[in-house]
Amino acid sequence: MPDRGALVTPVSTLCASRRWEERAEEQGAHGGGWKQRVTAARLSRWVDAGKIPQRLCGVNAVAAASLPDGRVLIAAVGYDSMVWLWNPVTGTRIGGPLTGHENAVFAMAAVPLSDDHTLIATGGTDGTVRLWDPITCTQVGDPLTGHKGWIGAVVAVPFPVGRTLVASGSTRDKVLRFWDPITGIPLGGLNNKSPISKIAAVPLPDGRMLMASNGVDTEIRLYDPVAIAHVGTIQAVHDRLSAVAAVPLPDGRVLICTGGSEGTVQLWDPLTCAAVGEPLISPDSRGYAMAVVPLTDGQTLIATSGGEGVVRLWDPVAGTPVGSPLTGPTGPVYEVVAVPIPHADAERGQER
């Protein structure tokens, strides 16, 4: 297993996460009041991004957007439906809130386009997907409509030819839909067996793209976004799956990684739908979120978060945990995302 010093390298990656703390003293044991703080996890230690303001309304989704000038912004959205942007290096807020959704938003993704521009896609409980320009802080085009209710997941689907689609899945109508982010034109949909809560784009070595979706059962369903067809199903034996991600390996393979309600992390072959290696067992009682963390040396780690308030890093090749758990949050961590940080900014961050 690599030592912790090797993991830091020239620090180029942070993991930004969200946490929730139930304000039991104010709302009672079953109260609905929540507060949230955006934090950052450096690969070797947990760094409290204290300059980033708390969102008193709670945060439901976080994404990292790379800009043409090399900057990286963190976008966050919550129950108030407003999208806020921050600079993760300085902790300063960028512009005012991006408004448009009528109700709470639980899904967000960065959408990189072929011209090096990046949009932010959000999916709300109002059944719409909206696109935002993080540079101008404005909505791009009209809302993308078609879902009949709560959107649980949004993801960018990049193709080798330079085209990128947006995929969205609903927990209400159980439909996986595809959109052209440039024209806003819907490109078809697929009926899923169960409500869709997570989606991952899985690029294969031969240039094809698959979509992996999971809901509230023990299955990951695979779809071809070009043919708009179901192509396979991954079946977990006992564990209800709650997180999914595509993991590129140094040998060129891309595996699917799942996190389950019993704290297991399992790799799968998207071509055979068979398990790869033994499951990684997390001490957490439940896996809530997962992200792929690329390092500058070509290595890829998996970051998982769960009900114990920690983020754990895993080596998908060795099948082992990396370093000590990243601690800081005192409650469950519901989302984690990799944030690439420019080298110069990372060096300044080390000095703080």
C-alpha cells in the first residue's frame, strides 16, 4: 500500500463533502431542522474549510466545475433550491445565488463541453433539469422537462467524439432520460425497474459508453445511451446498493464500484456483470456516497462516506484502505466529490 506521503504528491486533489447535523436540541429527537457545512478532505488529512459559509438551509448536492482559466469552483444546492458557487482555495463565494427551481434540489453534476467550457446541471423535486453557466452565473436555455416528479440523479455522459449528453433519473417516474445540453433536445428515455437515486457514466476501453443506475434494491442496471437499451444487470447478493461510480484502472480497464447499506464496497466488471475481487468492508454502518479520486501519478482512489461521519479512501487495485479515515464531520456524510486543485493554489493551501 502506498504511504501517505506518496498519496499527497504535489497536492492536486481535494475531496469536498457535505454533512448534516440534526439540531435535536432545537427540533426534538425527530425534528426536521438540519444545518450543513462544506468541508474539504486533503488526501493526507481532513482540512476544515472554515472560510466557506454554512448553509443554514442544508445542502443536498455538491459538484466541482473546472473553468477555462484553470480555476475550479464548488457548486452546492439545497432545500432552498438556490445554487451557490465557491472558490475552494480562497473560500470566497462567487456571485449571487442561481435561482429557478421551484422546490428543493437533490441532484447536481458538472457538464464539461468540447470547447473547454463547463456547465452545471441540477435536477429538482419540481421534475426539471436546469443548466447553469458558472462564469456568468445565469441559467442556460429553458428547463429540461419530461420527468413526472422528483429527480434523484444527474450526470454528464461524455463520448470520445467530443459530444457530451446529460442523463437524469427520477425516483418518482423511474425513468432514465437523456438530453443534449447544447440544444436542450430530449434524446429518449428508459424505464427503470425501481426508483433511480444514483447514476454513473461508464466509459469502456473500446469507446462505448454505458450507464449504470441504482435505486432502492440490490441491482445495478446497465444501459446503452446510444441504442437507448438495457444491456445488463449487476446483482448484489445481500446488500442493498446506495452508491455507484465508474473506476478507471492503470491497466486500461474501467470497473463499476458500488457501495451498500451494509458497508461493503464492491468492484464489478461492466462487460460480464461479475464481481471483481473480494468486497471491501467498511466499518461504517451504511455507505451513502462514493467518488473517484484521480491522482497526478495516474493512480485512482475511491472515496466513500457513510453514517459514521468519516470519509475513507480505498485502493481499487490492491483492494485495501489507504491511510487513516478522514474525520471532521460529527454526523453522516451524504455526498463526496473529487475537486482538482491547480498546483500553485494547492501549494498556497499547504502554507495556510
